[in-house]
Amino acid sequence: MIPRRRWVPVLFVAGLLTACGLVIGRDFPSPTPDMIRTGKTTKADLVRFFGDPYQVGIDTGDLTWSWLYGTKHSKGEIAKELTVRFDAQGVVRTYSFRSNHPEDMARLR
């Protein structure tokens, strides 16, 4: 059994992490319909609007980029994710955006 005095630092650090919260990715602006147009918006446009992607990959043979931002703290979790699929010329083929940020929830409902 672990002595009680060893638990004090562990509980203190756990409390600090909970109070400070956890952040994943980096914040980016929520897209509006005029920011991303399928068949027109390019990779360079997206980097200009949102910064470098958080993740890159391939989906059914298409290059994909994703932006992710999430925070977790004592009041709950807030997250948003933008995923874009490109055609062979580097132009947006499809995209999806999901968020539970209060501003996005109000705007997209």
C-alpha cells in the first residue's frame, strides 16, 4: 500500500490539471459558407483562413486535412473539427464541420 504522504503530490497535480484544463489542437475560426466552396477553394486558401492543418491523411484515395480544437475543464468540454477532402488538383471536393461551441450552436441550428 502507498503511504498517504505520497498521494498528496499526486492529488495536487491532478487538481492543477483539472483546474487548468486540457487543450487539444489550436483554435481556428469557424467556417462560414463563403469561406469554403467546393470546386473552388484551394489548399492555399484554407491555410490563409485557418492556418496549417492539425492532421493530414487519405480518405478513399483523396487527400484530407483536418483542423481540431478542443478544451476540457471543470465546466465541461468544447470542441470543433473541420475536415476537408481535396481532388487531384488540390481543390476542395467535400468538407464537414462539427462544433459544440455556443456561437456555432446558435448560428447553425
